[in-house]
Amino acid sequence: MARLMTTNEAAASLGIQPQSVRALINRGVLPARRFGRDFVIDERELLRYKEHRRKPGRPAETKE
């Protein structure tokens, strides 16, 4: 059985704020289920998101 993570745990894993995790969920980018007032995220879905997400911050400059 997959481990379920809270938005706080997911945020810590991603290095972002819990509010940003909820925004990803609300936009449909990160699948989650409502559990009471919060969401729970399947750890496998979080790992899949981490593999394919764009890194935060400015893109690296290319050297010509």
C-alpha cells in the first residue's frame, strides 16, 4: 500500500511552502484527495511530480 503524505510533508519534500502544494493540487498538477480540511497526496504521485517538475527560480544561462 502506498504511503499518503499531508500537504506539509509534501511541501517539505519539495522544498516549497504548503500553500504552493495546495495551489498545485487546485490547478490539477498534483493529484490528491481531500481528507477533512486538508489533502493527502500519494507518495508515488509526489515522486512522479518531482521527476517532471520545472525547478524553481530563474533558468540557468546558457554559455555561448
